[in-house]
Amino acid sequence: MGCAGCGLKVKGAVPTGCGDKGHCSTGGCSKLEVYDWLSDVAATNFDQHNIHEVSFKGGARKEFFINEKHHDIVTGDFVLVETGSIGYDIGRVSLSGELVNLQMKKKLTGKNKNAETRNIIRRANESEMDKLEEARSREKETMLRARVMARDLGLDMKLGDVEFQADLRKATFYYTAEGRVDFRELIKVLAKEFKVKIEMRQIGARQEAGRVGGIGSCGRELCCSSWLTSFKSVNTTAARYQNLSINQTKLSGQCGRLKCCLNYELDTYLDALRNFPNENKAKKLATVKGNAYLVKTDVLKGVMTYSFPETSDYYSLNIEDVKMVLEMNAKGEKPEDLTDLMIVEEVKETHEYEDLVGQISIETLEKADRKNKKKGRNQKRKKRTSANSTEDNNRPVKAARPPKGQQQSKEGAKPSDGPRPKKKRPNKRRKGPNNRNKPGGEDKPKE
């Protein structure tokens, strides 16, 4: 993801378009759950809200901070904020104004209701932004070396991401594991190797996929890494309501869990299923011809397809017709057949086109193929003859030879007076016992 400004010029590995190191103030380069459409509108009532939402590392982590000193801060600014332990950190203001109060009511619930909110120190200057860029450049190498150390210690865990603090005094390692992991020895090794304060934080498989990123089966960027921040529980019931086959391979995402997009259209399917009859009652329709059983249900179209076991014909009925047949069966009545209740599909208007394929036979195609081959051979022959003619023109011209009667025999010899007499060749006869033309003998008759 990225805005048009971030992709104008590239200097090294940092986009130089909007000047926000790839995270523009428009929200096109970062992960935003809520977009502040009123951020550019000057309003006096916004000034009384001194709490801002600050995102870190492109929206991977978000927290709320108080602007006690009332600095002139707007959405998109990079600010220095206090940390819970030592030093400072740098983040981008992702939300401000009245929308922050709504987000705090939504997120700060339960245990986080009385969470301590830290202060915003000031805006970040250029030197501090360069230090933040240096911290981001060290994260990949640090993660690879930490994975090797965890493997050498035999720990059953997977390090998914590393986040350095902006002042390079603290590093947070995010990992996934099936159970509890004793990483005390790993913290000692990491602190000795990187000379920073180490914090280990366990996350789920969905959070790990959101931090790492990737491409989904739909061909687009993962929702969890582009815009989705709140994860809801997904179960196979959502797939059953949408008449999807329970295939673990197709229903699982990059994280190995059920896809989050199974919940996107679930409410629409639930609303449509309210008009359908009871599934247990609608499995069988009694008719004079026999019992018809439910084969397929199209929830969005409101169509139920039935079939008789004796035949291979299918009957698509509307929901109203199915309810009518069920009421008849409840009264002890049966319709003659389902043919009259079938949905008649509208024939779409078709345009008549000339059938050019039917006019071409295999024989004509073979003739055209032979003609093309012959044409290719003729072109090669012409190229060869033209090349030979150019070579002949470039060769030096030799003197014409005299006729045979006036040829010279050898150097210094006189020319002959006339043509040489032809030598008589001996008459070669075939060899064999049945040769009739033997010298001095007579032809022997055949026996």
C-alpha cells in the first residue's frame, strides 16, 4: 500500500514522496482502522480534545497519549512520547479529535479501562527521525540472529518480529508458541549480544501474520497487515451458514487459522436465511409422484433445488412455493408434480453472429499449413540464391578458356592441330555361366 506521492522518487530504500518515510498523513501508507475524514477541517471544538492516538511501526501497535502541554499537533505528525520504562519512542499521530474518545471507549474496556495514559513530549526533529530509521534497519538482522540463538537453546518458540525503541535502548521480541516457554536464558544471551534492554511478548498466529504480511488467496494484501486491527473469533459455523464446503485447506489463511473474511458476509447470509423454512422440515417434499429431497440451497437467490431418487431431474423452487408445498403436506395433501412450480429461467437476448468456425474444415487448414511451409521453403531458396549471386559478383573474373581443339597441352608446348581422336573403349561383357556372347561360341538354346 502507498500513496501516489510516496512512489514518485526512490532514493535508496526510503520512499521520498510525502516525506513521512512511507507512512503518509493521508493514511494510504499505514494501517488505519478508523480514518479521520475531518482532520483537515479547522474546528474549534477539536482543540478541547488533548488525547491523540499514536501508531508505531506502520500501525502494528497503537496507543493513546495525552497532549498536556498543548503542542500544535495534527494527524500525521511524528511525535516523541514517553515509554513505560526508560527512554523515549517515536510514533505517528493516526487519530485526533472526537474520534479518539470513541476509540478509547471501544478499546479501553475491562482490564484496560483504567490503563495509564502517558504524555506526548514534543514533535520529532530530523536527527531523531534519522535515529528511528537506523533502528528500523537493524530489526531484520537482529531477528535472524535471535532465531539462531533460540534454536541453539532448544526453545519451542518462533520469533516473528522485532521492534526497536527509537532511542535504541530497548528491543521488544514478538514470538508465538503453543504453550509456556522458559526464555530466561534467552533474555540473558540477547542482552549480552545486542547491549539493549530485552522484552519478550507472546502474540497469536493472526497478530503474527499481520506483522509479517503477505498475499492472500484472493490475490490481494492480507487484511490483517493492511487495515484490520481487531480480530474476532471465526468458527466453522460461519462456513456452514454460507453453504461452503468444510475444507481446512481452502478455509485457512496464511496464519493457519480460519480466514477472517468468513465473517464479512455472514450477517448478509443470516438475514437471508430468516425467510427460509425450517431446514429439517424442508428436507423432504411429498408429492403424488413420490418424495423429493433437498439437493442444494442458494441462500442469496432464495432458491431451493429438489430431486427425485428415481430420476436425475432437478427442480428449482422459490421459497414461497416450498412453504406452500409444506403447508399442503401438513394438511395431508400432495401436489401432482413439481414441474408446474419450477422456476422458468429467462432466456437472455442473444445476437446472431456469422459462424466462421463452421466454414473452416480440417482439410482447408492442412492446405493452408502446406502452403505456408512451401512459401517458407521458397523464401529460404531465394535468400540462398541471392547470397550466391552476391558472392559470384564479388569473385575475380577468370580468363575464358579456349575451345577444346585449341587447348595448350603443357607449358611451352605447341597447340594441337585439331581435336583429339576418341579412344575406343573395350566392349565389356557380363561374366557368368549363362553369358551367350562368349567369344568363339554359339548361343545355347534355353532348356
